[in-house]
Amino acid sequence: MILTDMTGLVGIAFAVAVLLVRLLGAKYLSRVAGFLLVGILMVIALLPVIQGLSLAGYLRGYVGDLSVTTWVLMSVILLGKSKSLVSQQYDLLVLVAVTALIFYPLALGLGLFDPYRLGFGHIGFMVSLLLLSLCCVYQQKTLIVWSICLALLAWTVGWSESNNMWDYLIDPWLSIYAVGAMIRHLWCKVVTRKIQVRHV
């Protein structure tokens, strides 16, 4: 098995394991128990069960490889949620959502500019990521910095099948989740404001 297949399968297995642990009530488990359960579920997801194909392999055929940013967010979910992490997680999701809403329509042909081409190592794109990282360092948004740095490192070593930096930064599933989370957050704020107005 080549490296890109291994990392792709492990990524899917990790995502499945973390989501299952979350659904099973991760907040009631100790951190060690949570890690052990994730490890066990990952092994199960990697075992060949469907005509010689593992559950992770089966899902990978449908969803493709996950971005490094998805790995980072899944790790945050696994590690628990301090107030700082909750705030930084939302900042990262907002950045992903805004980027996705601009990136995907353009990449799919809406307009004359295709931003996907920049991901093949365009110097301007790399400088933009560096400047964004420096701004986030200044504002202490370390989760965004980690996501960009790890994505760049993974892209440099050829972590997944793609050789485009965009695929290491975002993926469609993360984008859908991020847009949904942003809409949900805004909706909750509107509802909360209406309730407060009624009680004034």
C-alpha cells in the first residue's frame, strides 16, 4: 500500500471513529478512555469486512480524501472543548465557510478566474497564506495557524494523492459542515435576540 492510500484510509477511519465517539457521548469519557475508544474504532474501520474492502476504504470511494483542516478539527473534538478552543474552532469554521462560498463557485466555472490553479504552488497564493498565518499569530488564532502550517507541510511531502494545496486546506464535506455551522450560529443569535427583545 502506497503512502497516499494509507493516509487517505487512516484519515477516513479517524473521522469515523471521532464522530462515533462523539455520538456515543465523549463528554462522559475520560480523555484516556476517549483515545482508546477512537483507536479501537479506527482499527475496526480499517479491517476488511465488505468483499475484502474495509469500511474506511468503502467510504473513501465515496467521499475522497479529507483535508488536513478536517484532521485538525477532528483532533480538537477529540481533545475536548475549552472556551478558547470553542472560540478558535468557530473562527476556523467561519474562515472555511467564507473561503468555500467564494472558492467552489469560481473553481466550478462561475467567472473567468479559477482559483484552483493557484494551489499548484503559485507564489502569490503561498505568500497570501503566509500573511494570513502571521495575522492569525498576532490575533492568537493558533488553530488557524496550525491548520495552514500542517496543510503546507503535508502538501510539501505529498501526504495525499492530490498535488494541489487547496485539497489540503479544505474539502467539500468540511465546507458543507462549516457553512451549516455558520448558519446555525447566526440563526441562534437571531432567535436569542428576539427572545431578549420580547422580555424587555
